[in-house]
Amino acid sequence: MANDGRGVFGRGFWLAMRHQRILWWVFAINLVLGGLGASSAARTLAQALHHSLAGQKLADGFDVGMLLGLAVQPEVRLFSHTGPSFLFAVIYLLFLLFVMPAIISVYYEDRRFTTGEFFAAAGAFFWAFVRLALWSLIPFVLVHLLWHGARELADYIDDRAVADQASFYILVLGFVLVLLLAIWARMWFDLAQVRSIALQDRAMRRNAVRMFGFARRRSRKLYWSYIGIGVLVWIVTILMVVIWTKVPPRAVPLTFLLLELIMLAQIFERLWQKACATTWYRLHPEPAPAAPEPVGFEPVLTAPYAGSPGTALDVDVPLSPEVEGAPDITTREPEGPKGPA
Amino acid sequence: MKVSTSFSVVVVISLFLAHTVAQSPFAPKVSGPLSQRVVAYNIDAKYDPGKHTVDASETLVYHNLTGQPLDRFPFHLYLNAFQSKSTLAHEGQRDHFFGRADESWDPKNTGSNEVTSLEVVGIGDLTKQIKFIAPDDGNPDDKTVFEVQLPHPVPPGADVEFRIKFHAVFPEVLARTGYKRTFLLAGQWFPKVGVWWNGAWNCHQFHALTEFFADFGTYDVKITLPKDYIIGATGVQTSDTDNGNGTTTVAFHAEDVHDFAWTADPNFKVVDGEFSGSVGQVKIRLLTYQAHKSSWDRYISITQQTMKRFDDWYGPYPYAQITVVDPPHGALEAGGMEYPTFITGDTVWWAPNGQYILPEGVTVHEFGHQYWYGMVATNEFENAWLDEGVNSYTEVKVLSDIFGYNTSAVNMLGAQWSDASYQRFEYLGAADRDPLSQPSYTDMSFGSYAAISYGKTATMLLTLETVVGEKTLRDALHNYFMRYRFTHPTQEDFLRVVNETARQDLGWYWQQAVYGTQVLDYEVLRADSAPVNWYDEKLEEKKGETTYETQVLLHRKGDFIYPVEAEIKFDNGESVRVRWDGRDRWVRYVYVKKAKVVSAQIDPDYRVTLDRNYLNNSYVEETQHGATVKLVTYWTFCTQFLGQLLSWLT
């Protein structure tokens, strides 16, 4: 399988683009929840500013003093409205946790789901994905501890080094290292999600363990795709921020557009990575695992290339499009669900 | 052997002469004395950088100019404040402003100053007579003030000479003194006599909230330290002698100053600049670090620009040199401090252009203290507003003049922040807690002290400009400086000079702003128009034809009475400005016009910065969405981004 990493970046992109309805829906939910998170502050601001000329200093520019003045006024206390923002951010997290099995299923099957299919897929694996997310906390906590250690080291050096920048470079180095590890951990758990859907396997600890070895041995190019996607999206984000700084203060619609484009890019980043992971898994089926534990209900979805749950793909059957006889998964017309269901 | 000894003597003398620079402590067109010199300090100190200690012998000649015999002398030993049971530590812990000292006492915070011997010439050794006192709070564990009782009084006009040996231990930099790695800022490091002021000794303990107070005089200080160290201090350097044992002894001389601080670090980079003022050239000596290279020019430039404005507006800077110290990273506690002819700034290596707080704002502020503390030497323990507050006001004026009023603190990424607004924000934090006139060290908390001494004073002087005019207030400060430089004026002296310059009795203002805690808050209660013929059933309103009666109600919400201006705008483009003295609780303005009211705004130019709430200062008929929509857009984005960040877990 040495040649099959080529194009996963592009294939993942087109897979995510083919199912861009997901992107738009997730973005819409993100926007709505963002708006709800801001609604409490919006009400208070409207009450304070709608019939006051004080807001002109914020509308015609961005007067930090006026903003801080607003923040400390007893009748406004702007920053006391951060609670709803946190609440709706968590709701967004739960929403994504809920729909993620369905998103992976859509990418894995590469076809358009009906609403019923979509939510059935989401519901069928919701708790499994919650468990997997909890498992994923282990590496993320370790990564966080590493970051904490890097900061401690930076503080230690900062306390002793003559040059100010020494600790900064330690921090940058630590941050890059931690980021790379976090991306790797994310990729690993993305693959575990895909495996879970592909094999209809809800034993999430097993999925995680299997995919750890798989990710460690065989996913170098997928990892580079993840990093490439991240870099690309952050370049776009920085570009948008630079443009935003040039926008006239009164051009709020344009500001809104730019900020939302940043959000769209950020959401697309994760979906693109998921699509890459799905594509990669389909191209690199793992050796047949042990028979899965029986599940208590009929699986709703199956993988189009899986013979049956538990057997997955025959490792001897090459699936890369470059290999003669293998189906071209990037151009294949969507099919209906196959398999034992 | 003889030859050899003679040769050595010649070499040493030659070296001494080579390194000795006879330099006046004053600018070319100035000659002393400028002050009534009460004290003459002569200190010979040896710094041990490994232990962060100083062993020194100090000779203090005190001239009794009090007009009465003195037999009791109090001294400050400020470094003893850096002990866990001191008043400074207690107040610092109480107000949570001490950083690492808040939760538990870190041994690195410990500093001390021990007088190992005290002799009075003509009387003898009085070391055993040393008695610690705590005049402010009676804290028996506070060792920051001691007194000695002489067996017989020093007559008026006579001198008394104290010979003191002391051992000082510096803390890791805290409250603007101490070491960080190889860096040392030596402030408040030697036994310093109190001030005979208003008929009594004024010698307060070292408090967390306030600073210092001392008499003018001369300082001759020799500091011996490893020869790779670069040193800067109050006054001018007069000699640098290589001792041949790896140490060097650097001598400084200062006249007409009331304190002496110094700094040393082998890693210092020296950047020189100069300022040409009304009394000649002044040397600017910046002690900084390679890592702060991006700030070097900013430091020199802002110092020159500040000196020019102070020279033009308030009076000349008479000294030959100003030393600007840029502390190393991690030594934030050493930043932003003032001593005579010696200030500490603050910066970070990544300080972006477009924010003028570091290093510009700090430098402007600390240089300002050369006037409002250094030369006009008010009592910082009791009237902190006279140094910190008046200085914050002049900081606003200087920064605004250089960077523009609205952008004098920040002007980057589309955001603006004026220094005046920064001061006002500080004031809003504790607008009604303590009166300015109260002894500052008794303020409610550090937050209150900062809000009142810095923010409120600057804000109340900016507000006063609307009554007396900016130019008048500038002239008043000029008069205040020229009259009281090199003395210890009181707050009444300051208020009197402003009254005199403004040619009006501003007692009504001072009573509220200085002696009181009243809060200023005006609001527009109502602004609406109704047709005069409202009762006419056939009335058809037509723009420009229908006659309306407009009612505008202004309300003084706070207890602070202050004259304000209001602007009322009508939909035919007409606008009216009215001035209300604010004495009643409310006032009604009625207009009959063929136009409806569009808006009414109190203080339309945002000059009454003491008004604690700008939101209720106006009423506009048409709903204003701009600011709300913009802020909600940002807020929405932040919520979205936070959610997306959390979704990394999915």
C-alpha cells in the first residue's frame, strides 16, 4: 500500500465538497447558536444604546474606552453576559457530537442521505461517539499536560535567561509540538470514528486501540494532509483578519461577512479532515479484526465496500483507483445502502 | 620597594584623574543651589551581586532649618518593609496587589536594612538608642521607621552629623526595588531621615498604597561593584575607579534632589541621547537591553518629546542628565518608577507600534514625576494625588499632543483609546470611595488609591478645563511649578494657585472634587415633540409646516453639581446649545418650532469626563443600531469560534 496515500488531500476535499450540504447546515447551526449566545448581550446593548448617542464612538470607529465604560456600567455589565455564550458553545459541541456519526456515514458511503437516514445514523452511534470522545480526553489531557510543562519550562527559562525571547521561542516550540501531537491524536480518533461506522462496531475502546496502531504505522501521509489542511485554512483566516482590519468602521455587513467566512473556513477544515480520514480508511483497510460483539439492534447503515460487519475489507483486494479493477471511489455515482441490513 | 610603591601611587593617581570627570549636576545655564538644602548625604557602598546585599557607611549632615531645637530624629528603613509581618506586607496581602506575595510569603520577597552602628559626631555611639516606632498603625513588627533621641538638642541653624553603618538586603524585585537575575534596582536602600514639615516630624511607615517624602539636599555616593557591571544613578557620574581586584568604584554627585536610587547590570546596553531645552543641553542616558532594541529609539524619542513639552508648558528641567532605565523582562515590579533625575520605564520586545502604553505612556508618566514629585516635592504619603494625579493629567496632555487626543493610548487594528479615557476608566472603578484630600495611605484599598489618586485627579482636572479653559489650567500648572519647585507644597497651595490663575474662586469645585466623594452623573430624561395643536382632530402633520412644542428634560442624577452644556438638534438641521448650571435637580427646555427634536445630548464633546455614565447623557429619537449591531457581530463570532474550538473534541 505504498502508493495509495497520493491524492487523499484532494479526494478528501472533493468528498467534503460533494456533501457540502453538511457544511452549510453545520455552519447555519453554528451561526444560530452563536446568535443565541450573543442574544443576552444584544438585548442589554440595545437597551443601553438604541436611544443614546454614546454608541457612535463604537459605530464610527472602535473606541476602547467607550467599550470599557459600557463594561463597567452597573446597568450594562457587558461581560456578565458571557454565560450564554459558553452555554451555546457547549450546545454546539453536543450538536456536533450528535451528528458526527451521520456525517462520517455520509462520507463513508459517499451518497446523499435522507433526513431519516441521517438522523437514524446519528442516533445509532451517538452514545458510542460520546464514549469515544471521552476516551479521546486521555490523549488530549496528556497533550494539555505537555503544554503545561512547556509553559513551566518557559517560565523557568524566562526567570533565568537574559534574553526576553528565549522563553518565547520555547513556548513557540512547545506550542508547535503540542499542536502536532494534538493533530495526530485528533486524526487517530477520527480514524476510530470511521472504523466504528465502517464496521458498525460500537466497542469504542477497541476502535481506539486498533486505530492507534494503525495511525502510528500507516498514516504518515494522512497526517500531512491534516497539517496541510490546517495550514491552508489558517492562512485563509489570517488573510480575512488582515482584510477585516482594512474595512471601514461603519461597514458592519462586510465585517460580518468576513468573520463568517472565517467561521466557514474553520468548520470546513474539520469536515475536510474527516473526509480525508474516511477516504484514507477506505483506501487502507485494516487486517480483519476479531468478530465484533453482537449489538442489540439492527444496524441502520453499512459500508458499501464491507462484506459484512466484522469482516470489513479483504486486505488482499486492492481498492486504490490506481490499481486495476478497483472501483474509483472519487468518481463513483452514489449508491444505495448495501450489505446485510 | 620604595620606588615600586611610589610608582604604584603615581599609576593610581593617574588612573583616578583619567576617570574623573568634573561634571556639574546641572544643565549649562543653571547653577545651584536651587533648594533649601536640609540634608547632605555621603555614602560609600559596596554591592555584593551574589548575595544581593549592600554594606555601606553613610554620613548625613542635617541642617536644622526648622527654627526650633531638635533632639529627636526619625529615620526611614524602607527595606525592612519586605518582611512578612510588616505593614507593607499586611496591606499588600489585604488588597491582593502583591502578586506572588498574596498567597504565601515567598522568601525571595524578604529584604532588610540593619543599622549596625549609629554615631552622632560630638555625642558618640547611639546604636543602642535606636528605637523602632510605628506612627501610623502601631504595628510592633513593622521596622520601617526608627528614631534616636539625642542627649541634647540641636539648636536652630546648627548642623548635626550622623555616621551610620548599615547592611541592606534586597528582595527579588518587588514594589520597585530589588534584583532580578543580574539586574538590581536599588531604591529606598539607605537610612533616610524624616521631614520636619508643618511643625512636626513627618516620617511615615512604608505603606503598600503610597510612596515617599524626603528633604532636598546633596548626595555624594560611591558604589563599589564588579567591574563588568554597568551602573546608572541619580545625578551625574563623577568618577570611575578600577580597584584592581575585579571591582570598580563609581562615584555620583547630585544636588537639590531628595532621594538617590541606582541600578546596575552587566547586561545593560547604554544608549545616549540628548535634549536641548531652555536651559541648555540635557543628556538622556538609556540603560536597556539588546532584546529591547526595537524600543530604544522609542524611548529616546518619547523622552525628548516629553521634555520639550514640559519645558515649553511648565518650566525648565534644570539637571544635566536624565537616566532612563528599561528593566529586563520578568522585572515588571521595577518598571514605572520615579526617582530624582532617574526613572524606570517598561517595555516588551514585541511591543507593537500603535500602542503607546509601553514604552511611551510609562516614560511620559515617569518623566512627568521629575516635576510633580522630583522638583515640586509634595508629600506622597498624604497627598498622592498631587504627584500621581497631577502627573496623570499632564501625561494625558503630553500624549494627546504627540499622538492625538483620541489615539493617545492605542491606535491599532481599527481600535482607538485615548489616555484621557484610560484615566476615566480607572476612575470609574472606585468613583466614590475616598476623597482626594484624605491621607492617601488610609484609602480603602489599593484599587481605590489607584482610582482616586491617578484616575480621578486626571479626570477632574480634564473636566475643570470646561470651566477655566485648557490654557488657563496649563498656566496654573506653570505657576504652581515655578512657585513651588524645590519645596514641599500642600494641596491647599495647589488649589490656591489654580484659583489665582483662573481668577476665580473654584471652592465650589474643590469641595466636591477634592474634599468630597460626590459623583457626577447627568442624564437626558426626556426629549420629544408634540404638535402645538395636538387637540385638533383634523391635524395633519407635515414636515416644515406643522408647529411642534419640544420638551427637553435634563436631570442631575448624581450629587456633584457642575455646569454642563447640552445640544438639542431638530429635524430641520437646526441645533441649539444651552448651558445649565446644574444647581437644581432638573431643568426643562421648551422650544416651539416647525421642527421636531432629533436628539438631545449633555456634554456633546465628551469633555466632562467626570460624568460616570455617558450612556444616559443623550436621547436620540431615531433608534441607533450601529454600535449594537457591530458589538453583537463580534460577540456572535466569538461564541461561534468558541463552539468550534470545543468541537475539536468531536
